[in-house]
Amino acid sequence: MSEKPLRRVLLSNDDGIDAPGMALLADIAALLADEVWIVAPATDKSGVSNSVSLREPVRVEPRGPRRYAVHGTPADCVTLAVRHLMKDAPPDVLLSGINSGSNIGFETVLSGTVGAAITGVLLGIPSVALSQDKPQDAAPEWQVAEQFCLPVLARLLEDGLPEGCCLNVNFPHLPVEAIKGVKVSRQGIGKVKGLFVTPTTDPHGEEYFWIRVEHGVTALPAHSEVAAVADGYISVTPLTFERTDRDAWDKLASRFNQG
């Protein structure tokens, strides 16, 4: 790439500012933009979606030039970056990730990585969420993201990112040579079966709980993210705020919207 397509790019995530996926994304972003700003949570904030800290203060810790650790959520990070830290020269693009683990189907509703990107869209910033799939209890292998993230982003940026939505990109957990290409996909239900609770006790005998996501793919609907990634494709899904169920709307509207 002879000329960088972006003047200024903002990076955030939900795994925390020191996460390896952030370090990888920062290296890639430096090849795309003249300026790379990193505004990310000081600690892991996975699973907080696009929640905003409305009832507590948010503290910002400078970590170097154009690098800030935020004691808040990913949505807090993006809001602080766009409305305060970069208010005089907002970013051309927000890149969120690269997440340790997929954000597919229902996972996107929980994901702080996607939440950061959705917040970027709300603030008028073209946004992309990026995630590296992995087995549930294993460390991620970053080779596919390392190999394909830059060319995928460059291709997405060629004609400009679509307005009014963020793009959700998932890299498969496969050998590099097994990747077949890029496939535009739909969200679908993904691989979340539900949530479960594990009770335990602390050293003082007080009970507390761990809440976990239960995974398990039961079907691979055509054109879904989970089917694309399982088949060796890097999935790209445009996500919006709209969650209205059309069939249910039609039925309810026919009953209540008379006249």
C-alpha cells in the first residue's frame, strides 16, 4: 500500500488496552493511517455490550502519545475519544478489537467489542469490529488475523464504509492455508445456547457466582456468520441498531394499529 488511506484512526476494544489483540491491531492500523489513537478500557470489560457509565465518574489515564486507558466501558472509551480527546479532529474510522474469541450471532448483543463499534456509529464515525475465533477455553491463535486483517480492511475501505451500520468481522480458527476468502453474512443466532450460573464460596465462606455463556452450535443457517466461519471464510456482517422482528410486528400491528 503506497499511500495510507486514512488520516486518523481510533482503536478501542473490550479486552483491555494491554490485550494482545490490541497490540496486533495497532500494528495493522499504523499501516493504514497517519495517526493511530488508542482509547481502550484499563481492564477487561468483556460482555458489557454498549453500556455507558451514566451514574459514576469515568477516569482517563494517559499511557503515552495518543494512548489512553479508560476506567470505564468500551462505549465510554469511544464517547470520550470522539467527544473530548479527539473533538477538534475526530477519527476517520473506528476499529474495535481484535477480540480474543468470536463475536457471532447472539454474542454480538453481549460484546463490548461490537458495542464500541455501535457507539462509533451512533456518534457518526464509520466503525468496524474485529474478532479472532477460538475454542471456548483455549488461548487464541492470531495467525489468520495477522495474515488477513490488513487486506480485508484495505478492501473494505476502498469504496468507503457503509453509513448507518458497523461491520462485524470474524476471522476463523483455522490454518492460514484453509481460509477460502471473505463472505458477507447475516448475524443469525450463532453459537450461544444460553447463560448458566456457577455458585462458589470465598475464603470467608460467603457465596458468590460466576455467570458464563453456554456455547453449542445446533444448526448452520445459510448465509449466517457461524456457517461462513465454519466453512473457512472471514465473515463480514453489517449490523444496525434495528432489532424489530418483522413477523411479530406484522401480527401485533394488525391487532393494535387499526385505523
